[in-house]
Amino acid sequence: MTSRLLRVSAIETLSPLVTRFRFEDPEGALLPLFSGGAHVVVEMPDAGVLRRNAYSLISDPMDGSGYEIAVRREDGGRGGSRFMHTKVALGDLMRISAPVNLFSLDLRAKKHVMIAGGIGITPFLAQLKQLARLQMPFELHYAARSRAEAAGLALLPASPQVHVHVSEEGNRMDLGAILGSQPLGTHVYTCGPEGLIEAVAETGARLGWPKTVLHSEVFMAPPPGAPFDVTLAKTGKVVTVGPHQSLLEALEQAEVEVEWMCRGGACGRCETGVHACHGTIEHHDHWLSDDERASQTKIMPCVSRFTGETLVLDL
């Protein structure tokens, strides 16, 4: 995937856990435009490991002067978000990929309903700007435990179509009421915790919504775990995956070429065949089917791990 060095031109605290970062070309050149829902991959050289994390773009899709992302700090994670919060400073040069969109608006829809939970608000911030420019009907529902945690509040437009649901204030989101009152031709987009995405899908199914109008996005951070070895069938080379390293990162460190796009288990680009497996593949992706996972003949190295004796990949 193509990338370029961009300068960190702004850092803003949006909440105790969420920070906004802005990147601009060091020479002032315009950056490629994108569509709402797009993400970029940010490279972070972290203690000998090159991390590449995907973040939704929250800036105006038609503003090529810079890209903006919002990062939630996860101290229990592998270190990428902590790196962004503790080691990135104004003026730093960071390698940023070209925008990729796996969560674009379906512009055939007569109305767009967006449902966000927590940091899942991020892809909708650019989509709102796109919809405003296109003058298309929309409705946004944003759920958070508290206003202190609702980092997106500072970035949302003042609009009667924007509804904030704060659990601490007793204003919980009623998915049945939201989906049950929409006109024919409405498309629904959900981003947030898996539980929210599943609840929207279940509510839509109960109300008779076609699956084709229910869209969702979830990027899985590669989970930590016990270290394990993989063997490459073509060369016999053995690659060790560290406890806080993804299989994809370990392969890259070993200079093994693997295609990728989202690095979050959603796009399917890094799908890799399994030549032999004596153990259990811990699937964490949103790409493979249940049958494919059960067969243990495929793995998504960006997010999945392994426990057992032997894992041999078709690489």
C-alpha cells in the first residue's frame, strides 16, 4: 500500500482518553481527497516493532490540506495507541498510508441512519460532512457511557438530526424505536463495540430489514497472547510471533511479503492458506465464515493467533 511522510501539525485532547491528531504534507502539498468512512494506516516504530494501526479519517473528505484522526488510548492493548498518546509530538514526521474506504455510504439510499458507540463515532464525522455537502437526509445516534467519555461530542455539528444517548443520564439508545420508524429506502450504518453491531443486526432482522441495507465496520486490534511459532511451507523458515506482536507483524519483520489493507480483520486482503495445523487457530477476524474457521485451513494473520504444536502456512 502506498504511503507518504506527513508532519504532525496539531494535537488536541478531546477527552481524558481520546486525542485528535492532524497530519499535513511537510511542503504544504495537497493530499488525495477521500470519501466519508475512509481510514489510513499509521506506522509507528515502537521498541523494535513496526506497528501499523488503522484509524478512521475524521476530517472533511474534500479538504486536501490535511488528514485528521482521533485515537483512544488503550493501556491494556499492544502499545500502538499508547505510542500515539505518549511518544508523538508536534512536528514529528510519520508515515501515513493513502486513504482506503471499506465503510462508504451507499449513495442510492433515500436516507442514511448512523449508529455509533464510543470511539466508533470516528468514521461518521467525515460522512456527516459528505452528507451535508450532498444535502442528503440523515440521522445520527451516538451512544456513550458518560459525557466525559463521549469524545465525539466536541466534533459533532449542532443539528436536530444528531441524537446523543448517555447511559449515565438515563438516555439509553432504543434500537427498536430507531429502526422501527424509518422510511423505505433507508440504509443503516453501525460502528462501535461488537455488542452494538450485533444488536443492530438482530433488531433489523426482527423488523424485517434486508441485510443489504445494514452496514457495519469493526476494526479488531490484534490481541496479545502467548508467543508461538509458524513454519513457512515454501522455505521451511520458522517465524516466532511475540506476545504483543501480530502474526502479520512477525512475518513482515522476517521480510515475508503479505498483502494487507485494513490490518483489522475486516477486508480479507491478508487471508493466508494453512498447509498444516496441529493445534487451534484463535480466529479474531470478521472475514472468514464459520465453516472456514472450523476447517482451520485459513488464517487472517493481521488479528488471529495460534496455540498448539505446529502451524504451517502456505507461504
